[in-house]
Amino acid sequence: MGKPLTHYDSSGRVRMVDVSAKPETLREATAAVFVKMSAAALRAARRNPKGNPLEIARVAGIAAAKRTAELIPLCHPLLLSHIDVRANFCKNGVEIFSSIRTKGPTGVEMEALTAAAVAALTVYDMCKAADRGIEISELRLLEKSGGRSGHYRAKARRGKRTY
């Protein structure tokens, strides 16, 4: 069996991990997600006379990162020192990246993933009138650093985006 899951005690009950003895270190995480949409929806989003829908998605991702502990029950509330969410039009949709930084006793992977996911949902919401078949896929952690487990970088996947 691999590493034990940290959110369970020895009797199998869920628990919030006690991070009080862990040192504060600089911790960073980057996540990405892809929003696939039709050519018509992509044109509509790019030419929206009311403004760029990717900007509201970016702001939604930033707000979501700050509220991760309210959304995911066993996440620790963290003081985030930096949040960056970028959304870019590409050939058949929108690529979204989030980068989060803190100095603390636990990592920011969940904040990065939450920021990317909510930004993608916001793109869907802003563009659904043009395409109800929009797909959100490939949400994943790209990289994380800091803490006891050290550095992690996702491997490129064949046939998938490399971001």
C-alpha cells in the first residue's frame, strides 16, 4: 500500500490534519484547467461588446481561492500572500492557470485548484448562452513547492495539453 491518507485517524474517522507543529515555509502551487467551446461561442466571447468575460472569470478565481476553506471541509484557512489567475483564449476554448503563494504550515494546492475550477465555471456561465455544450476538463495541479513533501511537477501527458 502507498502513503496513508492524512485526513483519517487510526480508526478510519475523518479529521482535520494538525499542522500546529509544522514550520512555516514559503509554499506555492500552480493549477490549470481547460474550457472547450464551439467556434461560435469562442467568437462571441472574444467579441462581447459588454466586455471581456475572461476578466470576471479571473476575479471569480481570485475570490474562490480566498474561500477554499469554506468550500472544502477539511482545508485549513490560510493567509494567502499572492493569487494570480490567468485566462487566455486559444484555438478551441480557454486555458486557465492559477498560481497561489503563502508562507505557512500547509500547502496551497487546494486553493490553486479551486481558483482554476471556479474561473472555468465562470467562463461557462458567461458563455453558456452561445453554447450549452461547453466542456470543462483537465483540471490538475501542475506544480507545487515548499513543505516536507518538497517539489512536485506534473508530467506531460500524451494527447493532452502540456500547458
